[in-house]
Amino acid sequence: MAKSKPANPGTLSRAELEERIRSGAIETVLTVFPDLYGRLIGKRITGRFFLEQVAEHGMHACDYLLACDMEMDPVPGYRFTSWDTGYGDFLCKPDFSTLRVANWLETSAIVLCDLFDEMTGEPVAIAPREVLKRQVARAREAGYVPMGGSELEFFVLRETYASAGAKHYEGLETFGSYIEDYHILQGTKVEPLVGTIRRHLEASGIPVEFSKGEWGPGQQEINLRFCDVLEMADRHVLYKNAAKEIAHAQELAITFMAKWNAAYAGSSCHIHMSLWDAPDARRSLFGGDGDPIPGTRARLSPLFRNWLGGLLAHARALTLFMAPYVNSYKRFMPGTFAPTAIGWSYDNRTTGFRLVGHDQSLRVECRIPGADANPYLAFAALLAAGLDGIERKLEPPEIFVGNLYEAENVPQLPRTLAEAIELAESSTMLRQALGDAVLDHYLHFARTEKRKFDEAVTTWELARFMERA
């Protein structure tokens, strides 16, 4: 594991951006922030105006963008903003540590912003990036640097987004015709797309480890190099956005739905995390001279045991922040490599928490999040739970050995979004760690998703009841 953070090719300093804008190499700066869904929202700003105004003073955007649904409809009931407050602006200030070339676009750079209240100048607490930043700050104050990686899977379709919509998302053709897990031949067929994504990410300052086929026809995974969790969440949303845009340019479509087709495995976002020593993350605090795991080279430090204790104690309450939609829960099926129950193990893919590596590479892989998760919220929730375990010296249950799908008397993941909402709402830990305003905002967001689904008439209902009801 790298212990320092060298500059990545494709990242830019302010001086380098100015030089490239002056030379005409960069004409547009995408100035963006993640919304509640993890989508990139913002403006395309001309290079000259960015240098003259936005770099120093920021840009403005309507605050309804953190209080709307997937269709961009303003949702009533949020305390943060509403029609009663007039849906004013917040201030978006570029975080220049995120500045990079958007290599998949012509003559473009991209920078992520932090959001601030226009009246008070305070950070917008419910903004996903701020939610994670506050948990990272809490960890650093305790002497830890949270490091992580997210493994994001997707399906490639022989469709365009327009053709998929014209078909009402029925009868879509996957790029492959058989399960292609680790399959080199099938990977070669899709390499014109996946290889292009890898190369553009690398050239945009987003280091890639590898790509591989996954456990579904047309399903692929691209793994990014691990780093501190805020940087990883930033890379995650940039990768997701870039991949869709690159697929669109090749007249293909990709989907990050957790379960786009009941016949196929879902798409996950396994999250790997470990704590390193502050301030420079030179040494992992998870391995070392602690308790040995029988049959392995791994030893668990007392800190790691307490971290695991927190994750296991709060896993059911955290699920809302890793599986945020009704569709997310359709991924949790036995025998699909997605978890259904809560337990921890060493290198066992039936459990929700899988330990991998040893010594300085020892870490925990959380297998609960789907590819639809907002990475800022998933990392923040896991970090909050782990820190609570450390602070209260929580011990994990016994390590699980065997097939957790078939185990009895083990805690189960919530089966529906409604159940996950109830569990998150009743979590004292989440309310204390995130604050009332943040937790209540995301509970309302989740209830809105559930309500929208409950109001919809699905094709399943039509086929089942149109004639026979």
C-alpha cells in the first residue's frame, strides 16, 4: 500500500489550469458537486470566466438541488429549503485539490465544489461531501486517517440510452450472452468501451488498478487505486459520470442499478476500509501483533477488533446509506455473491463483512453497498459506525466459518427500504454522529423514494392483474 500521495498525471494545480486556459488547451471548466443521489450537478464555465470570477468567488446554484427527486422535481417536507423559503441559492466554492483534466471531454477540466450557506457562510451540513468530511475530521481528531477503495460494477448494454427508453426498458440486450466472471475473451469484446474508460480515467488523475468481467452477461468491474476516503468518493463519482458519458459517445449504455434484471446478479459497490496513522497515513493500524485469525497469516489489532465491533453492531441501521432505493433490496439474494445476513469472516464471500490481506494490507471489505449507493454517504456511515466501536470498545461476535446464506439465528439485512428507514431512524449512533438535521434530511429523501415507488403502476402489476383481477 502506498504511504504517500504523489501527484497523479491528469491532476492540475491552479497555476497549471491558468496556463492551459491561456494557451487554449482548456476552454471549459466543469464546476460540479454531488447531489443526494451522488450525481454530478453544476455548470460548464468558460475558462476565462472561471479564472476571473469563479476560482476566487465561487458560483451559485439553487438550493432545491439538494431537495429534489430523481426527476428534478422539488419535494415538499424538507426543513433545509422549500417553496416557503423561496428556494434560494447556496455558494459553491471549488476545492482545488480535486481539479483535474476531464480527459474524456474535449478541452475540458473538472473541479468539485463544497457548498456554503449564502447568508451565514457556514458549510451546508446536509451536502453529501460535507457529511463525509465531518466524519473524516472526527477520525483525524482521534489520530486516524481513513483509507478506502470502492469496487464499482456495471452492466454494458447493446443499446443507447434513447433506445432503452424507447423500449420502456423492456427486452434490453446485454453486451455479452453468458456469465463472464474473469473471462478474458468476453472482456476483449467489450474492451473498446472498457479500455477507453480506463485510459480516460488514468489521464484524468484517477488511477485504475484493473478491469474484469463479472458474474453476469455484459457485467464489468473497474477497480480504482485505494486512497483516503474523501478522495476515493470523489474519484468514484467522477468515474461513474465519465463511464456513462464515454458509453454514450460509443452509442452504448451502461447501468449502475443494483438489480436491473431479476434474472441476473446485481451490481455491487464493495467498500474496502482501513485506518492509518495521522497525519500522513504511513502505517496501517489494523494489522500487527493482535489476535491471530486461525488458518491465516492475519492478526487483528485491538483497534481493528473494536472497529469491526462497531460495524457489526450497527450494520442493519447503516444499510439505508448503502442501499438507498427500493430496487437496492432486490440485490440481496442468496447464492448471488450479495450478502443477506450480517457476519464477518476471513475471505468468505457469503458474509457482509469480509476480511482480506494481512499485516499492512489487512482491511475489511463491506459487501453490502450496491452500485447505486452514494459513496459519500456509504463511507460516512461506515466511518461513523467504526469510530463508535472504537470509542465504546465494542467487540465483534465470533468470526463466522461456512456458508452464511444457510446459517440460522444470525441477524439479517433489512429486506425492504421501509425496514431500512425504520432501522436508521431508531439509531442513536447515527443521530449522534450525523446530527438531527442530516439524518432527518436523508430519512425524508428515502421516504420520498419509497412513496414514489408505491404510487407507480408497474408492468408486473399490469401483467398480473389486467385481465384476471
